[in-house]
Amino acid sequence: MSESPALPATVAPPPAAQSWVKKVWTRRLSPALDWLFGFAALITLVAACSVIPLLNFLSLGYLLHVSGTVARSGRFRDAFIGVHKAAVFGNIAAGVWLAVWPARIISDYWKDAELISPGSPNAKAWYIGLLIVTAITLLHITWACVRGGKLWHFIWPQPLRLLRWLRAPDKIGGIQNVITSYVISLRLPFYFWLGLRGFVGALAWLIVPVGILMAASQLPVGGAVVVSFFGGLLLLLVAIHLPFMQANFAHSGRFGALFELREVRRQFTRAPLAFWLALLVTLLLAIPLYLLKIELTPRELAWLPSLFFVAFIFPARILTGWALSRALRREQPCHWFVRWLARFGILPMALAYVLANYFVPFLASNGVLSLLEQHAFLVPAPLMSL
């Protein structure tokens, strides 16, 4: 019996080719915008937390975690922790800004009509239109947030999908689960505990030299010079070592690492130039921030200067972790000439930092109390304005 000829295999039609606009958006523009919105939202959130008592430990804990993460991996790109999570807030902020524009425009027309002819039918019509557009805008914003809060969700509302979602069972439970999972993924208790311990350890190092400088301001000129010199010398030694002790603490998670001065000096011999660069950025970027404390900022606007504090301290924490990672990956000290070159390079910038602290009581709005802030090592905000 002859076999029947095999039927030809069914060939699936090729998938429709994506337009180049959609490819560029999905592969290039959308991820880039998400990252930019996320980074801007992240810096803003860290700055906002830094001016709220107790929550400011979250901001310090995050910056310390940045140092520890870079110290473990040695990669700069690992420093941007939580950018994708913060992108949710960045996208929502940008989307809400776009979504409320129709209501803003109608509100302007209503105010103009009310100004020209109060209580006229034209003004009432614009007012009713404003109420309708506001209600639609609120529904649109809520629906975009439910869908994920992406910028595209605010631009393309998909009303038919909204109707299907309204008929779906257990809508509220699903939203609650998503929000709960998101909040847990933020690891807020971890950052708070890390920041609190980092703050206590740094304060233990700073309290003596800063206390001496504060006491010197109450002495006569002759005694103040001698006491200030002694306090400045102690602050110089602390400022040179403390950023790296904090990075060691963030890397290891041990509170005792905040007091291992000898370990930091040993690590310095393995990567002296990296330590010099990290300390240069840490101290020099901290000095211009004292200018923001010349005039007391209103409490409701205290987060605005903190944006600059966080933006200046963030790269310093990254470089500190990077310098520590280089030291941890080397087993032998560098040549003695390189070590001493880095030591001589550290001295002038440490002196500049100490001199900046000497003049702080004469320039800052809070006077001698501003010496307690030390934003390069403590919370990235002027504490006395909280």
C-alpha cells in the first residue's frame, strides 16, 4: 500500500513588523525616560526625607548603602539603587503634571469670565465645565496609577480597558497586594537602622572635636586660638578617616567597623590615590554647602537646599565605596612614593575643610550650633533648620 503524501506543514505568518517609532520608543526613549524620572524622583525623595525628623535616618542609610554596594561590586552603575522603584513616583509626577493641563486652562477661562461678568451664564458654563473636566481628570489619574503609573498610561487612557477592569472581581484586593509588595520592596526598616547606626557612630567621632570648637567660641581671643587649633587638629584627623570607616560599616554591616581606624589606614596603603580622590570629592563638595546655611531657610522650603546637599554628597559616597573596593581587591600595599604622594595631597584639602568649619559660626544663620551639622558625615541636611 502506498503511503499518502505528507501534507505540507502549516507555516505561521510572520509577525507584523513594528514601526520604527514604536521600536525607538520601547527600546530607547521609554527606558531612558523611566531612568531619568526615577533618578530625579529618588534624589527628591532622599532630600525630602532628610529634612523630616527620624525619616532623615532613611536618607543617611540610603547614602551609606550606596557606598557599601559599590564597595562590594566595584561598579559605579550599582550605586543607583532603587532608581526603577522611584521611577513610579517620577512617572506619576510627570503624568499628573500633563493630565491637569486641561483643567488648568478651563480654570483660567472661568476666572476670566467671573472677573468680567460675575455670575453670568458664561461664567456658570465655564464653572460647570471645570467641574466635569476635573472629575474626568481625577478618574484618568486614578486609572493611570492603577495600570502602573507609567507616563504612557497618562498619555493613552484606554477607556474600554477601564470598563473591563471595573467589571472584574477582586479589584481592590489586587491593588492592595501590589501596593503592599511595593512598600515591602522599599526596605525602609533596613535603611532606617543602617542610617541610625551610621549617625551614632559618626557622632561619636565628631562630638569631641566639634565640642572643642564650640567651646572655643566662648573663650577670650588668646585661649580661643589655642583651643580652636587643638579642636581643628582633631577634626582634621576625623575628617580624613571617617568617610572610609562609614563605608566599611556599610560594606560589612558591623557597627564596630565604624571605629576600626587601623583598618582604614591599612586599606589606604593599598589604594592611596583612590582614597585621595574620594576624600577630595567628599570634602571639597561639602564646603560650598556651607553657603546655603548663611540665611535660615523657611521650614516649609527646607527640602529645597537639601536637594543640593544630596546632589553633592551622593557622588562623594559613590567614590568612597569605589575607593574601598579597590583597596579590598588588592593584597599588597602600593609603592611608598605613591602612598606619601597621596598623604601630602590629602593634607591641604583637609585643612581647607577645617578652615571652612572655623568660619561657619561667623557666617551661618544658626551660629556656633551649625558646627553640629557636619552634613558630609551625618544626615544630608542642615539639622538646625528642622
